[in-house]
Amino acid sequence: MITKIFNANTDLGVNKKGTALGPKIISEKMNLEVVNIDYTLLPEKDIKNKININSINHLNEKIYNEILKTKDFSILLGGDHSTSIASALASIKKEEKLGIIWIDAHGDYNDFNTTITGNIHGVPLATVCGSNGEELSYFHNGNYYNPKNAVIFGARDLDEKEKEKLEKDNVNVFYYDDIKNNIENSLKDAFKLALDGNDKIHISFDLDSINPILAPGVTVPVKDGFNLEDVEIIINFIKDNISKVNSFDLVEYNPLFDKDEKTLEIATDILKKIIE
Ligand SMILES: [Mn+2]
């Protein structure tokens, strides 16, 4: 498959350092040719629910414009999950009829009113579904994802107000506990929902969807989660249905919290499979 890989070297969307180092470690280990995109720190107003917003917007605008330049299958290597605002919106700009599957322990569906931490990696899915205003997407002149075609796959830790938002917007939430014994059929359902009325899907894979005992190298670990067999099923399913997939993110690898390169190994296995 002809792919183009974008390294989003950033941890601006989260309150702990580390994910900015992740993409290069993955791509260098695999000897991949990539487009490196680095952030610039801009002056910020002290807005508690919008931490680093100016710098994040500046970076996301760069990522968005870089991805728009390619016709190849684009892969975003994060970086914290705020970078998926840029990749997901660039994808729907190129391919208008697009659903989205968000493989994540978290919902990432807060907005500036509901966020508890103020970290922007907690709002990207709401943002690309048009449910967090346009302050984080001013550079995007196109459709937003229909929340009815958005699926959160493997959720284990949603905030109360976030849950209310998800229900109100009719986002499809597949909780880890409900799907753990039936991953493949659940994926079929997820694809069906995301593809309903659409041609293709953007997939955003957050490494914290995996059990942190197996993949400790993430910034916000949550107990339980996918095991290695589950990950294999998920990636094989994606690969088998790659003609329906428009673009792919692999985000939140934090080498500072990794142990014996366990998470790095999983991340490189996932990426190898997707690009082969
Ligand atoms: Mn996430």
C-alpha cells in the first residue's frame, strides 16, 4: 500500500511530557520515511480550559495542510490525541462521505465547558464531530463528522458530563466490557455504523485502548483494556477491510512511561501490519 506518514511530535494537549518523543522513536525503529511536524510555542492567554490552545492550533493547521497535500493513504503518528483534530478533519475534507472509529479507553468527547482537566487531548472527537465550536478547527473549511457515524470502540473511562454529551449527540459507544468477548463481531457492527451513508472511515487508534499492563507507555493509563490477541483481531480486521479505510492515526505513545519497550513493540507491530 502506498502510504505517507506524518509524525506529529507533540505533547501540548496533555499535562505530562513524553508523547512528543513517540513518533520519531517508532519511525526510526522501523526505518520509515516520514514528514516530521514539530510545534512552536506561542504566547498563550491563561485560559484554564484551553491549555496551549494557540500552539496546538498552530501545529494542527500545519498538520492539516501537510496531509491535504498528499493523495496517498495518510497515517498520523502522534503525539497526543489532540493531533487527530488535524488528521480527521483533513481526511473528511478530502473524502466527504466519511465515518470515524475512535479506538480509545477514553471518549475524547468533552468540550470547553465539560472538560475537567482543560487538556485538549480530551476534546478531539467532539471537535471533529462539530460539538465543540470551531475554535480548534478554524482552518477547516468543510464537513464535520456526523456523530451518528462516530463509534468509540473500547471505552473504559468516560466522564459523567461527557457521557451526557455522547448520549445527546447519539454517538455510538462500544464499552470495552460489552465487547471484550466478541471483538470481531463488534468491529463489524462498528464499521457498519460508521459506514452508514458513507464511502469510507477514518480510524484513530489510541494506544491507551490496550491494557496498560501490556502497553504501559501511554500518558493516561486506564485499568483493563484490549489484550494482544484483541489487538491482532482489530488490526487484521482493519487490514482485511482496508479498502473502506481512508486514513489511520496511531497516537499517544509515551516512551517515558514505557517498560522494556513493550509498548514500542506493539506500536511497531500495528504500524507494520497497516503499511505492509
Ligand atoms: Mn485518546
